[in-house]
Amino acid sequence: MSFPLPDTVDALKGMIGREVASLRAAVRRTAERPIAGPGGTEMASPLQSLSVLPATAETDGASRCLCSSHAPGDSGACSLLPAIPASAVLLEPVWDEAGAVLDFRIVAGNRVRSVEWLEAPHRQVGQRFLEARPGAAHSGLLAALAEVVDTGRPLDGRVVDYTEQRLGRIHRAPLLYTAARCGLQVLATWRPVQSQAELLTIDAQYLASMGWGNWDLLSGKVTWSEGLSRIFHADVRMPWSLEQLCDALLADDLTAFSEFLASVLAGEEPAWTRIRFLVLGELRTLDLLGRPVAGTDGRPWAVNLVARDLTPQIRSRRRLAETERESDRLRRQTEAERRVADALREAILPTHSEALAAVGLTVAASYRPAEPDAAVGGDWYKCRLLPDGRVLVAIGDASGHGLDAVARMAQQRHALAGLAQTGASAGEITTWLNELVCSDPAGQTATVVAGHIGEDKLLRWADAGHPAPLLLRDGAVEPMGTEQRGPLLGALPGYAYETSSAPLLPGDLLVLYTDGMVERRDEDVTVGIDRLANAVADSSTLEPQQLIDTLVADPELAGHEDDACVLAIRVD
């Protein structure tokens, strides 16, 4: 059988309605056809007793009590209780002053014991329900039975984890309860969960995000599992019809769902599809497997659907894809920054020429960024021969990391190199550099030690908030005097930095460094300076480059959390 595929939800619902109406009409015709009995006599068809109308609270057999015509409390009304194969009681509500169900009184009961440690129901006739079943309150059973009284809706197959203390021992049993209202009373039955398979089925639906549903096309009765109710955030006692499922469809999946239902209603099996639904404003993606349940005429009288909720996996894949896209963007950005930083490093970190050796200086340097993937950061140094015969010596630290710090570092380094061409003193150069940093709208600060080594081997230098150089002489290491140290660059506009001087002797080694070599979290910086001074003293016999390599390889010094730069200058 083929169906024209609808292009709207209303058309899809109309297709379902027409198929159900056609099915019911066919069953009615079959029911009206007489059946030949023995000897050729006509017999009524057993289908004549089949109701093909949707079940209601008044007609559903699960909510009818065969003895509801009897007066409340009449024991004759419960003459059928012994025929019930499970434990069964007739309960009469006990109301409080506000009209709410406070408890129940056991009116009648049969002799079936569901669990060996529980009394048979007939022995508890006349007792309050909470007296006979004290665990009913905290297990939620009492509230569920009260809801049956209030709403008239039956309790259908509820698993109750019933726990009770008897004779000093705690007893526990999972019980499957069913209950329905009989007039003003409630008929309740229960039995033990026969095997762990029943509970495991419920747990498996939860763990696998699965559920199942059955739609009886003749009676209109719909049955959902706990798992399917959880997926659609619906009450298991109020499952959705096929038409209600159509209303929750995502518009783009209308055609796919129509093909799926058409295949199932045509008796083709199994049918599979992936459909998206909007449930309480949330998009849920389900894998649906459908199977028709054929009746005596071969047509599908019911539809079984199994659903698996893929929403968590879809979300995880989406988050993973977004993470991968973001990682790819950051990777491309990092690669671009690295290329820029590599170019900057080649431009700003000098290669020491023979010109320095010609004036009697041996120079070595090392730069290590805090981030291993970064090529350069905010630390910098400068050591070059000026036209006037002096050697410019400088080391600095522009605050921050990344390309912004690199840009400020390049600006300050090149500015210092340009200012040094004026022949000005170290203090004057540092003062002008401070004005440049103060004028930066970013408001960042920096530190620097800048000076000159003249032909007389006199070091004239100025300090703007930077650690003082170390002087290695005759195997002993001391920080140079910091009496003339000024504030950070960018901190005080108009500040005039002073120039200090110190003579350098043959064999002296001057070590300039940035704070990344000495600063550690939760440690005073003087401890780090002493540690670096001791390391320099221990390597006093090494050549400048060997000394630098030793310092960088020292785990006590190399584990820096900031960019670190070291410049060593020996007077030959």
C-alpha cells in the first residue's frame, strides 16, 4: 500500500486519521459477517464484542471495578478479590479536615502474600494502611494512591522500592503496584518484581537513552515505557498519540517522518529513520525503529516504536566540532604570531659582530620566552658599538606577553637605539625613553638598564625599575649599587633619571638579566638574585657563552614563569 506523502503537519495527521478510520471500518465489516457454526448454523462473530472506540476513563477496563455498584464498605463488593492472583486490597480513603487524603482503611483483602515477610492482606482488614504498610509514606506509595482518588486516573505498573523495619531487621522488596478507583474506594494490587530483568529493563532504557511505545490503532490506547516518557518529558500515564508526535516534529523532518509512518502503516517492517523533535523548546534527535503489529486480517492493528535519544551524542559532537574549529583558529593564529615573532626576533636580537671584540669585549646572550611555543616576548637586550667609540649596553622588559608585548618591546628597543645616536648620557636617554612610554595610550609600564662602556672601560648607566647588573670580579659576585635607581618607565611623566658610573677592570664579567631569571611565586626577589649570583660565581672560570649556557641549563634558574633574558659582557 502506498500513501501520498503530505507536505504539512495537518496533512500528515489527516493521513493517519484516514488510515485508522479505514482500518476500523474494515474490522467492523468483519465483525458484522456471520460465522458458520456446527451443522451450518450461524454464530455471532467474536469480533462483535470488540470495541473500536478510543479508551476513556469510563470505558477503559484498567480503571473499571467490577464491584463498583456495591455500596462502599460492603464486603460483597469484593467477592472477586480471591480470584485475583496477586495481593489485593480494597481501600477506603481517610480524609483530613482540609479534604485531602490522609490515609486509607483496609476494607477487604485476599490471601495472597506477595513477600514472605509481609502479612497476607486479609489479615489486615480494618487496619489503617500506614499501620499495615508503614513504608508506604516514604516510598511514595501513599501519595500515588491518593492521586488515584483525586484524579481518577489508574496507577499502572508502578515499581515501588518498599522498605520496612520488622522485629529489628530492615526488609526490602521491589513491588509492582496497580490501582484503580472503585466509586470512592481504591482497588490496589501488587506483586513482587518477578526477576531483576524487569528492573534492569527500566535501568537499561535510562542508561541507553531508549524507550518504546505501542499505539493500538483500533482502541486508540497508547502505552509508553518509562524510557520514552523520559525522552519526551511526558507523564507515562498520559502518552502522546501519533498526531501529538506530529505536532512536535521539526519542520525540516516532516517528509522523513511521513515516509517512516507510511512504511509502518503499510505493513512494511522494520522501518528506520532519524527524526528531530522540539520538546519543551529543546531540540532532540531520535533514532526510530517501527514495526507494525498485524491483526487477524493481516493489516497493522497496532504500531510499535522503539526510540533511542541521540541528543547527548549530537551535542557532544557539536561541541567537539566547535572545539576543533576554535582550536584550528587558535592554531592558525599562533602560527601567524610565531611567523611574525620569528621575523621580529631576527630583526631585534643582535648577532654579535667582531666590532665588539675589537674594542676588548666578549659578549654572549640568551633569550628564553616563558611559553615554549613563543619565539619572542617582552624582554630584550642591546649591545652594539656606537660611532663615537662607546658601546651601548641595555636590557629591558616590556610588560605583558604576546604580540602586544613584542610590539612595545620593539618600540622601546629601537627608540633606545635611536636616542643613543645623539651622544646623550645614560640618564638622559632613559628620561626620554620614559616620556615615550608615558605617552603610550595602552598605559603599560616597562623596566630598563641602559648605559655605555667607554674606551676608558668606565660603565655609565641608568636604572628604571630594573634589577641591577651583577659584577663578577676575582671570583666574587656582587650586585652593582642601586642608589640612583629610578621608577618604572611609564610610571612618572617628567622624571629625570640620573647616571651612575663604575670602573670595569680586565677580567671583569658584567651580567645583565631580566626578572624572569630571579622572580619566583611566593619568594622574595632578593632570594632569586642571591641564587643567580651564586650560580655565576660557581661558573666564574667559564667563557661568557659557556656561562650563559650553564645558567640556562640550571633547573633552579631555568624554571621561570616569565620571559627571561641574560647578557654577559667580559672585559678582556
